[in-house]
Amino acid sequence: MVWALCLGLGLLAGCGMPEDKLANGEARAFTATQNTEEAKVMALTQALMDLGPGVDPAEARRAARIAVMEPLVWAREWNVTDPPLLHNMKVNNGQRPRGLCKDWADDLERAMRAERFRTFDLHRAIANSRNIRLEHSTLILTAKGAPMETGIVLDPWRQGLGRLYFVGVTEDPRYVWEPRQQVFAWKRDWKARARAETAAQ
């Protein structure tokens, strides 16, 4: 009974459950069928170039290589050897240093910002913040000046071991993404209302 309770609490403290099935076969997602990193870099490069005619091909190649290769390095540094949810439990229990979805998104954003891309914008997004499912964080790239909904989700957490999963924002078969600042604002308002209701009692 205690073990089951601990397992449940460990899962609640992590990120959303991975799901790699494509919606009606239409999602533009990279899966294990394209199993080499170089093939994945090429596929992501093309997906990023398809975001618009203003995207610099050299920037698309650099962004793709960072998104595919760097998380594999972090996975080794963080000793990621388990599926995502089990690794989350180890992080939350202090057995691993990092590896929650937020960690992957934070470090990927930092690596991308260091490149000072001229033809891309970076967006942080959160899914499942307003329902009972586990919250999940990610980084999204769009063409410069384009809305977040037109971009590509870059998610090194979902498939485990730092293997990048990418998909169009509106084509994601698992998550409905909201801008992170919008989610933060909603959470601040919700907490303020809860405090006001408690004080009024």
C-alpha cells in the first residue's frame, strides 16, 4: 500500500505520460522508424525550413543538430537509463540530478538562445496545466515573427533517453500546448482567488 502511494506521488510530480502514436497517421512526427541521429537531423532540418521561406537553411541545420544531439549528451550526464516516468521518480527522490521535462526544455532553450538565431523565435509551452493529467513542458521553434501554433515542438523527454521527438504544434497527438506565460498568469490568478476565498471564510 505504501509503495503504491509513493509510486502515485512520484508520478504526479513529473511530466505527462509519453504517447508516440500519430493521430490518423497525419502528424509530422519523427519516430523510431527513422532510427539514426543523422537521419533525424536531416528530417528536422527540413521540417524547420518548411516553416517559411525566410528560414535560413544554415540556421535550420544548426538548430536541428542541437535539438537532436545535445539531449543525448545530457542523458549521459544525468545518468538517464530508464523510461521517462521512472526517471522522473528518481529525480524527485534525489537519485538523479535532472531529467524532468522542464529540465530538458530549459537546457534546450538555453542552447538555442546561445546561437542567437535571426530567422527563428523560441517559445516555451505547457500542456495539461488545467486538467487532471500530468503537466508537461516543452520548447517550440517558429519562423521569426510567426505565432507559436505554427511551430515545431521539440521534446527530448517524451521518448526517453534524450531521444528527440518532434511534431507540429497543432499536429501533436498527445498534447494541446499553451504559451508558458499564459499558464503562469492563470496559475497566479487561481492562487490569488484561492487565498481570497480562504481569507473570507
